[in-house]
Amino acid sequence: MKNLSFGLLLAIILLSACRHQPELPEPVPTFTHCVDEPLPWVIAPDDTCSATPFPRPGQLGYNVAYERYTYVKMLPNPSDPNEVAFYREDQTDLPVRTDLGIMNLCTGESRILASRIHSHFDWSPDGWIAFVYYSGALFKIKANGDSLTQIAIGGINYWPTFNQKTGDLLFRRGDESPWPNWIVIKKDGTWIELDSTISYQNPVWSPDGKEVAAFGNLGVNIVDMATGAVRLLYENESNPTGISWTPDGIYLFISGRSGLTRVNTLTGARESISENCENRVYYSPHLSSDGKKLFAVIQIWEYTAPPAVMHIKQFCVVMEPDGTNEQQIVVPE
């Protein structure tokens, strides 16, 4: 009887210990990246950089000439970062035509999925892409171009972003809509209306699906989606233009006035990755889901004295997360 009681007590202790073990993080996926191999569509980028103060595009006194395509965003598929979605503007078409496209970095093949869209789009965990048409309607489409589906009807919608943990979709509704500013569509189709006083832009879910990083009036904020608590991470002097989480959820890559910066979300410590210069600016950083490659957009402008023409190029690059080995991705036309 004593042996039986001791065995039962031991089993209870072991079971209790198992229950109180901390939750282990899910393993980060690993991929073989084609851009590590020599490819004709992955080339050395234009590194033209001037220390002389340049006027910014849009200033008076200059006629502006763009290359045919200006790229605004390149976002790797979370399930396969060798497949990227991109947004570009065709400057030869009036009004300027905007395209959502897909490119395979291993084969160099690309195709256009939709045109006349805004630059707001995101990948779902299962291979859909949510995007916004010029009309403000929110749609989703599969990466192979099938199953175009309208998600939200009425109003103007902005900044769709998928929770990669749960598949929930967060997006913002326009002021002319009777809906609150922010909506979450759960994986099961349930709609949740969030506090209409939230005025953040470009939200991005954290990898664990519990927080959202977004731009606010004061800079980059972290929002706890369960409690609504907000903390300011990055002050507004950086003029942020893009955000991307690392897979462990500890760091954010942010593009702003100074260039690409990595910020510790726990301590606020900042580390410069790639600096802007007077005529070369980084935008829209996006890290691959394994944390091994950082995609971004670079804008370069060159000019002579007024009233000469200012030439502007805007293209996609990929690099190591520390900013080394930067390469330009040439999307087929």
C-alpha cells in the first residue's frame, strides 16, 4: 500500500510539473534563399550617394522624370520567401497605373494579379493576399491569381494586415463609413469592432499575434490587442515610413528619415542598419519569416541646376538583416 501511495504521489507531482512548464516557442522555419546564388535578376544596386544637400522630390523649380516603373513595396510570402509580392506604379500610363504582382526569385518569373490598387496589401498564413482597390473595396486573391473574393463592402478600407498566428485580418475603415475605424475579421468570419478612437496607420501584427506595431501621431506605437494598452516605442523625429517584426518578436526594423534602424521593443535601444543620404532613401522594410533576409525599397534622385530635370529611380533591394550584401531585385517588365 505504501509503494502504491508513493507511486501515485510521484505521478501527481510529475503531472503538476508538466502543467507548469513554460510554453515553448514555435520553431522558426528555415529556407534556402535563391538570392544567395548568382542570378541575372539579382544585381549590384545603384549606390549613388551624395553628401551635398539635394532638393527632395516634389520641391518647386524642377521637372521630374521617373523611370517607367517605380516600386513601392516588396513583401515575401511567409510560407516561402523565394516568392515575393510587389506593388509598382507605371509612370508611362496616365493616370498612373498601379499593379500588384508576384515574382519567383528562383526562376525570375513574375505575373500581375491586379491593377488600379492602393499599396496596402498583406499575405495570409495560407497563401492569400488581401489588397485594397482604388475604390476602397477590400479584396483577397490567391497567389496563383484564382479565387478573387471581396472581403469588405462599403466605405473606404486601409492597411489590411494578417495575424500570422491565427489568420485574423485587421484593417481600417474610412471616416465616411458608419463602421468604427478598426475591424478584425476572425478566421471563422466573425467581425470584431475595435475602439473608434484608435488613429494609427500601417499596423503590423507581432509574430505571437498578441500585439500590433503601428504609426501614430508621436511615432511608432505597440498596442496590446487584448487590453488596448499602448506604449510609445519610437519617437516621431525619425519620420517612420515602414515597420517589420523579427521572428522572435523582440526587434522591429523601421525605415525613417535616418535610414533603416533596428529597435529593441523591450528596451527601446536603436541600432542603425543602413543610413540614408542626401539623394538616397530607404522605404518599406520587410523581413522574411525566417529572419534571414531583409527586403526594402530605395529611392534615388539626381539633378542639375534648375530648371533642369530631376531623374528619380525607385527599386527593390534585398540584404542581410545587418545591412550587408545589399542587392537589387530586377522585376521583369
